[in-house]
Amino acid sequence: MGNGEPRRLVEPIRFAHRGRIREIAGVDPNTTVLNWLREGAGLTGTKEGCAEGDCGACTVALGEAVDGRLRYRAVNACIQFVPTLDGKELVAVEDLRGDDGALHPVQQAMVEAHGSQCGFCTPGFVMSLFALYHAEGKPDRGVINDALAGNLCRCTGYRPIVDAALAMRPKGRKDKFTRAERETLALLQSIRRDPGLAYEAAGRRFYAPASEDELAAVLEREPSARILAGGTDLALEVTKQHRDLDALVYVGGVRGLDAIAENATHFEIGAAAPYTDAMATLAAVYPDFGEVLRRLGSVQIRNAGTIGGNVANASPIGDTPPLLLALGASVILRKGGQRRELPLDDFFLGYRKTALAPGEVLTRIRIPKPRPGLRFGAYKISKRFDQDISAVCAAFAVEVQGGAVRAARIAMGGMAAVPKRAAGCEGALIGRPWIEATVTAAAAALERDFAPISDMRASARYRTAVARNLLWRFFRIEALAPDAAHVLRYGT
């Protein structure tokens, strides 16, 4: 059957669970993994706390074959739709104990460190630690804190949980999942699809194409379908707004669409590449980009969410678009057999509106590598330092040569109906000396570039003052010697 031909939507969802293949049919594709576990599988250890990926009580681990090895990552089951399990291994908290009933090393460490009181949040902590248990390297306190930042607890004060994390792997990774790795990989290979999943239940359709050609063909047949990547925003339409998503096209299974490549001039980030994978690459050359991604969401969110989704979502308070605009990024779009490259400057047309045509999909983002003399800074201002929605997100890319500004790209989120460049501010900088008088004029121009609104996150007056002050902060830091600037930014 060719890619352009419609397929019967009678295939079951297949995934590995407890050492065997589970097949699911008849389950509404809008059903979350959390609700299926609790109501369909009778596994109630996984809890609902927030239904929006914020508290971590619903954390589970997903296993996937990567380069011939099994990789486990923690995700929020409350915003993960059941069909996205297809081709993966699902691990919930009840699955950890040994066949003889013995506790998993993570669970044993939690018991010995007295890491649980009321117990409601404990399964989520255990599953975050399980994923960390299987990660490469020996985790230090900083890694542990980051791994647990997406799990909330009101009882223990976190210290005993961190103690458990430090003690859980004294002799390396030795659990039943490690011992069964070869068998699990064989199971996953046995359910690998080509073409991808086409599934229907409760009058709703779900597609998980396996190739980019198949993705394009599906969207030609279903141009009004919603495109699903990590679901960290789209799933909330179901869990919080109680909407029905009648047709979903999932890009997470498209081979190659999660790839991250580079050449002499730019990086190319696949639209399905999770933040986790893009973070290391971008942080190596643009440290502020990595810091914004770390603050954008918890490990669970970064394991699921994508930069491609953050851009295509077109939210005026998305964190990555201002940074990408400042860096001069472009997007690769595909509709059917046609591809086009569009500067990101031309992608955002209005509030939640983009240049995507019906049936067109964003496949990749191209980010230029830094040029000599480029100074880049990015700042996220929010009520809560970590894992909160921005009031203002600002990015500055200024090229200084011979003491004068040769080029400048400045972009803001939270200041307009779309992520937007500050054209007046840029014009006040370009061609002028990189000194206080120039920045004073640019700050005044910046105020005229935007007319922000007041809302629950910040007043218009506050946003304007913050934007102006961030320009000054960028100037003050970049005026320092490189080593001193790094210490001021990151503390080391």
C-alpha cells in the first residue's frame, strides 16, 4: 500500500509491558496513559496531582531502543496519550518489584532514607529516580536536583529523597530491567512498524507515521488534523479544557525527525527532537540557550516537549522563539512533496497564527552557528524561577567589531501578540559605538517597539521596565571580560 493511499484504521496499539507485548484496541485516542493505567489496567500507584505535567505525581518511564541499547526516560503520564506508547516499553511503579516481591534498589533506598511520608507523591519520585538509576554516569547532587525538580512533595523537605538518590546505586545498575535488556530489545524490534500506526476508536483517529513521506501523505488526507509532538501543551486541551481532539498526527515516531545535525554554518534540529536532546548541542555554543531550556520545564517535560512544537504552537510566551529569532533561525516546512525554507521572522503572522498552510508541517529548524564577534544573551523572567511561564523572555544577539555594533537582532516574548523583534532598538544600535550612550538611546527605542498587555503574569508597565532593564543587563555583562561575564551569568 503506497504512502498516499488511505489505510484502514483497525490496528491495535502495541507496546512492551512486564516482559510481554500488550495490544490495546477500542481505547479513545484522547485517553491519557495515567487514566489507562488507573482505570484500564487497574494500576493505581501512578497518581494524578495536576493533570498538566507540573507536579510529577504521575511520572512513569518509557523505554526505547537507541543505538542498540535500551534507554529509559521519565515522562508525565497525565499528558501522554495512550497511542504514543506504540513501539515503546512502559514502566509504572508497580512494575519495579522483583519477581520474588523484592523491592527495586530505588524503592529500597527510599525506605532506608525515610523518603516517604503521606506517600501520594512517592511513586512519581520513585519513577524519576528509576530513570536516573538507568542514566549514564554516577549522578551528583546537581544532577539529582535537576532530575527531581519536576516532582513536588509537601512532606519530606526533599533531603531524605536526595539521600535515597545518592545511595540507590552503590554498585552500578543491577536490576531486572538491566538483566532483561536483550529480551526487551527483541520485543521492541518485533513491534517496530513500517508503515506507522493508524488507529481509530470512539470516532477519533490517531496516526503515527514512520517516515517523513508518510507524514506528508497523512496530512494531505487529513489537513485539519492536529499535529502532536510532546503534547506538553496540546494535551492540556483534553485534560484541563475537556475538549475532544478528533484527529491527531503524532510526529514522535517519524524516523529521522528527531535527528540533530550540524555543518560548518548551522545546526539543524528535527521538529521531533526533545528538548533533552537539543539542550546539550545548543548549550555548548550558546550557554544561555541551554539555561533557558533547563528553566523551561522539568526533566519530564524536556523529555517529551520539542523546540519544533514550541515554535509551531506560536504562543507569544513560548520561550524558544525569541532566542531563535535573535539568532536568525529559519524553519523547513513540508506539504506533500514540496519543501520550503522560511525565515522565522516571517513565520509568526498573528496571535497563534503561523505561515503554515493546511496540511503543511514544520520538519526542521536551522540555527546559524555563532559568527566572530557575536555576543548572545537570553533571559527568562517569571514569577517562579524554574518551570514557570514567562512574563518576559528576551534574547540579544549583537555583533561588535572595532568597538562598534555591526549587527543586532533583539527579540522578545510576552511583549506582543507574537514573538517579535525590536526593530527600533536594533536600528538605534547598528553602526554606533557599543557604549552607554548608545544603549540609552536603544532602551528608549525599545519602549516604542512594543505595547504589551497587562495580565495575570505581569502588568504592561512591569514588562516594559523589565525589557529595558534586560537590555542594560546584557550590555553590562558583555562589557566585562569573558571569564567575569561567565561567572556573573552562571556562578562558575
